[in-house]
Amino acid sequence: MTEIIGELRGEVATALGTTPDQVDTGADLTDLGLDSVRLMGVVEGIIARGYDVDYVDLAEDPRLDAWGALLEG
């Protein structure tokens, strides 16, 4: 797992009120309970880390693996 995916996993876990090990990086995060409001919070955290990303970028494919590829690309 890459560093950014690990960080995102922690942030998503916090948003969902769970632990990082309970967030599968290949799972559709909406199926795990990540709604639009929580996703906005995650987007704000990613932007605060210096990444140029917006809500639509992440909502198109709500899987941590996809987000990692997008941010590392």
C-alpha cells in the first residue's frame, strides 16, 4: 500500500467512524457509508495536503485504489 492510500484510508476511516483496517482499499466507499457530506470532508483534507483534486474527481470512482492512482499520477 502506498503512503497516500494509507493516509486516505485513515481519513476515510475517521469520516466513517471506524478503523483503517476496516476500510478495504478496493471497496466502493459509498457502500461502506461514505456519503456526499463525508466525501466533501475527505476532499478538503486531501486539498490541505497540497493535492489538486476536487469532489467530482473522487466521486467518479469512490475506491481508495482509484484515488491513489489519481493522486500519484
